[in-house]
Amino acid sequence: MTINSAPTARRVAVLVGSLRADSLNRKVAELLRDQAPEGVVIDIVDGLADLPFYEETLDAEATPAAAVALRDRVAAADALLAITPEYNGTMPAVLNNAIDWLSRPYGAGAIVAKPFGVLGTTPTPFGGKWAHEDAQRSARIAGAAVVDGAVVSQSVLEIDPLTDVDAIERFHGVVNALLAFEPAAA
Ligand SMILES: Cc1cc2nc3c(=O)[nH]c(=O)nc-3n(C[C@H](O)[C@H](O)[C@H](O)COP(=O)(O)O)c2cc1C
């Protein structure tokens, strides 16, 4: 057993908002996974394409296996990180749908109280900031503990996010902020 699979490891579940095989955002997720420090597991949760669109009756009568698996993976994590591009000024539907599944049962979904952050890249000057703002708002309404500053919207017009040292440091900074998060005392 490697140290990163030790039971004491801190886990960050990652939802990738692009289904594209050659997705740059997926590659950023894989880079963070491969560069995770000792004792930290970056768990890229696959299978988002297998989730049906959220539907309450379906969830009540026969929660799909893909949704059960998603909920289990996120419930087992210490924090949740979305790594996503922007589609038409907001987050891709696949990510929005995953957040919907994680938001139920109401008040007890796997996302509830989970430290949440978001980062991503797009080939525009804004780096997907509207998608990232919307993901934060949606996660907050779903019950997540959206962590201040745990967001990076990285334009890739001028840099390669897989090799740019400053960008990679900012990405790691989001993971670090999630793992350092402590809820405010009641
Ligand atoms: C349907 C669609 C809508 C898009 N809308 C936006 C947008 O609103 N803002 C933006 O910055 N990029 C937009 N893009 C460009 C994506 O950010 C770009 O294709 C990105 O590289 C996709 O990420 P990926 O490499 O992880 O698949 C859009 C792309 C698609 C396919």
C-alpha cells in the first residue's frame, strides 16, 4: 500500500466539467492528482456522463448506480473540487447535474458542509470566471461550505497550464485552501 492510499490520507473529490477525452481541464485534474503531496489523495470522480438528469421521482424510487457511486465518493472525501471550463457563460450541464445529485436528500446530500472550491481553464481572457462563480453559488445553495479564495479562473490564451509554474502553483493553492479550511465556530 502506498502512503497516498493510507486510511489517514486527506481526500479531495474532483468533478471534471468536461467530458472530452482530450480535455485540458481533465489534464489539469490529472496533474494535480499526480503532483499530490504525501498524505493527500486527489480522487477524480469519473462516470458523470452516466448520470441521468436529476429527477426526484427516479431518485426516490430507484437511485441510479452512477448517482450512488458519486455520492459515496464525495461523502468519503474531505473536500470537493470542481475543475471545469465554461459553456455559454456558465458551468457545463454535466457539472450542474452532478451538483444536483449531490444536493439530495435535501439537507443531507453528500455536498452538505463539504469544503468546496473550483478552478478551470478556458481559451478566453476570463478563464471561465462566470462558470466558476455559478458553480460556487450553486454549491453554496446546495449546502457546501464554499471556501473563500478557493477559486482560479485561468486563461490559457498566453500560457500552457500544464507547464506554467505560476498557474500550477495557483491550482495547488486551491487544494491547499480546501484542506486548510475549518468551519467557523457556531
Ligand atoms: C458549447 C460550448 C460553449 C462554450 N462557451 C464558452 C464560454 O462561455 N466561455 C469560455 O470561456 N469558453 C467557452 N467555450 C470554450 C471552452 O472553454 C473550451 O472549448 C475549453 O477548452 C473546453 O475545456 P476542455 O478542454 O476541458 O474540454 C465553450 C465551448 C463549448 C463547446
